[in-house]
Amino acid sequence: MEIERERGITIKSQAISLPHDHHGTRYLLNLIDTPGHVDFTYEVSRVISACEGALLLVDATQGVEAQTLANYFLALEHDLEVIPVINKIDLPAADIDRTRSQIERDLGLDAEEAVLVSAKTGQGIDRLLEAIVTRIPAPDGDPEAPLQALVFDSAYDPYRGVVVHVRVVAGRIVPDARIRFWAGDDATYRVEELGLFGIKPQPTAALNAGEVGYLVAGIRSVGQARVGNTITEAERPCAAPLHGFREAKPVVFAAIYPLDADQYDELAAGLARLQLNDSTLSFTKESSVALGFGFRCGFLGLLHLEVVQERLEREFGLGVVLTAPSVEYRIRLQDGSEFSVHTPGEYPDPGTIEQVQEPYVRASIITPSEYQSLNYLDETRMELRFDLPLAEIVTDFYDRLKSVTRGYASFDYEVADYRDTDIVRLDLLLNGQPVDALAQLVYRGSAVRRAREVCRKLRDQIPRHQFKIPIQGAIGGQIIARETINAYRKDVTAKLYGGDITRKRKLLEKQKAGKKRMKAVGAVEIPKEAFVAVLRGADA
């Protein structure tokens, strides 16, 4: 994707089958490139289930980072053979000796077995291919057994339907075979096309046990080919499904509205098409008095949210407005009922609430030692571990961490549990009327600061009207912050050239009465820029 090239990161896993000759024997190496960012750890977890080994890439200029540790332990959980690979050895800032010592100390791997490569120049690639052949075990599986194939990814093609990415564990798949999915309905499908992953898809006559490839079978919905499902033969099914993996649950929620209300249908179609290739994206319909009709979406993290927004704008030409990111809160009412809320509009009357809980994450930060004086990993780095509220890190925490450490710190987290919290619903009133799209769930202790901040932003963004506009922040019925946009003033006495003062007073009173009537019936026009300014979150 163009976004991947611009950002220099992997967002979507990519597979390729690479023929390789080693000492006169021809091997087929199935390689899958996975993302490294914490938001896309789910991509890594589902790909690992289809592999026998892992190449653990470590940047020679950065060393072992938080994401490196997280992905390494993920590979260990699946009993994969791990080969450490030190990349970017051609750069002047590369410190190979330091990186080797970190691999040995932090990961417990033999640093002497680390393969030195430069993906840019190709240096060391031959040694890496040799290590794959000699150190990673070949897949096992009986090609004569009933078919067992693991679905580890899928993509949607508008002409062929769903292209299912599979790892064949046992048996074989051939064209025209009738297959079905273990979990789901009893529908059967005829295999229309099989292939291996290359620079371009490479059709093949069969996929045998141990091979990774794709199949096309006239499947019209990605939901039918859910990741982690098992494919088997319709006439000779396997005895049990393969061990799948948990479905990804969104942790960050935000509403997306079209800038132009007439583009609602285009936005719905755009989200549906993105979901076909990104099963972790979820969305439901939502409406707002101020912004019209839109969608409440669930994401794996803030980067995931930004990627979806950029793809909507670039690939579909849509202008969109996003509400502030939020998390899932668990509410228990005094009558004993429990439920979850994702938006301020779902938040119940505070008088009926007995307990509110918010998600906490277990975060790991690896930073250069000059920024702290706590426990050291070595003489140059240290690892910080914190339990943090998820709501505090879903906005700009990662960017600010990179900023204060000049880009050297790395960050990884996983959702740990839910803990008690004290949040309130902050309502924003314009001309005495609440604006639902600007309501927010905030911590009670920071409610006044946030209310003042939002009121100030709205004052700067909303144009003046012919009547005075009060901007108020309120919790319940209590006003905690206020700003005022002054009205335009028309000099109604300019046409007077003298005479009795009562004439001037009469005109001023008439103007005052007119402004009062206008304020009572006039609607405040809120430009989209005002929503964007507020929904960007707190000031840095």
C-alpha cells in the first residue's frame, strides 16, 4: 500500500513463496512479512500459527526494542525455531557488538548464531537463506490424510470473490475439489483456483501438506472465510479442527462522519470494502444532531485508526470527521445490571451508577538511560514497566514519547484488566443547547481543565454571529467553564444627525429587542474546523 511506503512500516502481512537451491536440492521457502507496530500484533499472532520458524529482525542502529521482545515471546509460545537477524549493518550508526550483547542478555539467544544482513545492499542474504534451510524444521503432515488447512488471512477481489490464504497441514487441495469450513454453516464450495504467493500470484496444480498458498472458491463474503477457521473436504472431512486463535477485539473506538452529508452512502461502501481486507475493523451506524449520520468504529489502536482514515480519504476520495478516540467502560448500576459503553451518549444518569471500570494496559517502555535513573538493561538502556489507563495512551502518548526521547524509546502494551475509575460526562453547550457530537467522557479531576480548553478552542473557531453566543462546559446541570463569542454590532445611530436623545435610545432599544429575539430562535453555525480542532484531543 502507498501508506506503507510513505510511513516506512508494514501494515498488512505479505506472503511470498521463494524457490531456493541448496547443495543441489530445491527448496520452497514460504516467507511472511509481518508488521512490527504494537497496534498490529494481532497480524503477527495469526501468521505465527502458520509457521515453523521465525526470523527475528533487530535493527543494528536501535538494538532490541519493546516490540522485539513482545514478538519474540509470541514466537516462543508457539514453539517456533527463532533465528536472530541483525539488519542495517551497512549504516554508519550500526553497533553490531552492542546489538549482539542485547540479543544474548534480553532474549537469551546465542548471539554468535545471529545472521548479519543488510536488506538494502543484499549483504548476508545468502547466509540467511542457508540458515533458514538448515535451522528451521521442514513442515510435517500426511498428504494422504483428510484435508486440514488453516485460514491465516484473506483478501477480497471484486471479480473472484474472497481469496483465502491457507496453510495446508494435512492432505492436499486440488482444483474442482468440494471444500467446506469447519466453523460456520454447512455450505460447500468448489475450488476454482489454487496458487502460490510470488511477486505475482502463481497458479499451481495442487497445494500439498506443508505448503502455504491461496485458493479461490466463489466465496462472496470474508465473514465466511474467517481467520483461524479450518478448511476440510466436504466428502471426507477431518476428525477435528486445527487449533485456531482468538478473534481480535477492538480497544479504541471513534465515530466517523462524512464532511458532506450526501457522501454517507459512499462512506458506508468505503468502510465495507476496507473491512473485506481488514477483518479487525468493526463499525455500526450512528447519528448525531450536529454531524448527521455516520458510523461508530472499533480499532486495534490509534495507528490503526489513522490508517483507516487515510485510506478512506485516498482510495475513496472521502472527506471525513473523526470524533475523539475513546475506550470501553464497564458500568454497574445500583439495580445490579451491568453493560459496556463506548460513547458519551450511552453513559447513564450518574445518580444510577454504582461502579465504573476502565481498561488498563501493561506497558513496557525501553528508553536510553539518560532519560531516567531506574533499572538498567545494560549501560545504555533501561526498561520501564507501568500499568496505565488505556484512555491515557490512545491519543498522542506514543508520539510524545518519541518526541521527548528524540525517537529512541520504544513502546509496547497489552490489555491487562479493568479497574475502578471516576469519570464524568462533559457536555458542551452552545447558546444554551447541548451539542452531542462534542460530549466527552473525562476523568473528574481533569474535567475543569478539559472544559476550559474545549471552550477556548470553540471560541477561536466559531465565527461571530449577530447575537452573543455563550459557550459552556457542564457536568450534569453544573456549569464549570465558559467563553463568550461577542456579537457583531451595527451602529443604528449612524443615520442620526442630532435631535432629541430619546430618538437614539429608541433605536438602541429596538436593536436590543431584535438581538434578543434572534438569539432565542437563531441557530449557531458550527464549522467543521471547530469539530476537528476539538476532537484532536488535549493540547500538548
